[in-house]
Amino acid sequence: MPVDVIYKTKATANGGGRDGAARSDDGSVDVKLVVPKEMGGPGGVGANPEKLFAAGYSACFLGAMRAVSSKVGVKVPAEATVTAEIGFGPRSEGGYGITADLTIDLPGVDRAEAEKLIAAAHEVCPYSNATRNNVNVGLTLA
């Protein structure tokens, strides 16, 4: 499906991939990568692709809610949060896969209105579109 690209960015990983570093071309993202103990690594201080995906998805989904709020007539409160929990593990078909569960907190917003906003955001969010029909994404209203 073609995309009319309006923004591009680059990041480069080095070292062992999951055990090395990653840096954006402008230096605004510069992270040490560490394999978690659960995945056979040393653990410790550092990021991994799943943490980076969780940060990106949660920020993008919050932005998507703000983008569609006027269209669906539901105001996003300033205190709204989105927490993304990303899971990693082997797939029955082989290789590895991820899971994604988003918990959305919209303080003071009526439940039916919040669900309408979340559904609309899930349709336009680039991360939701990238994962659709490939990753099981759970959406929970806190």
C-alpha cells in the first residue's frame, strides 16, 4: 500500500544488534542496547527493540487520539496516558513474534466516548496500521 511520505528519519544499530548501540542520524536518540536476562542476555541498564517499540507505539497512539479528537467530538484530557506493553517470543510457525497491549487512561472521559475515541485512533495510528493483521493488539481502557 503506497504511502505519501512527508517525513523520514534514520537510525543505525551497531555491535551485536540486540547487544550494542543504536543512534538516530541527528543524535537525538542514542541508546545502549542490552539483551534482557529472560532472552539469555546479561540484562542490566540499557534498551532493547521491544522497549523502543513500546515507547514509539504509546507516543504515536496518544498523538493519534489527539489527531482524531475533534473529528469524533471527544476531547483528550491533558493528563491522558497510553502505556504500551510489548511481548516477545517464539511463534508456532517458526521465528519470533511480538504482542502489543495498550492501556489507555482518559481521566474524566465517559466510557462510551473514550471507547469511540480509542477505536478511531486505532484506525489512523501508523503503528496500529503497521501491526494490523500481523500482531495481536489489545486495547484496554484504564
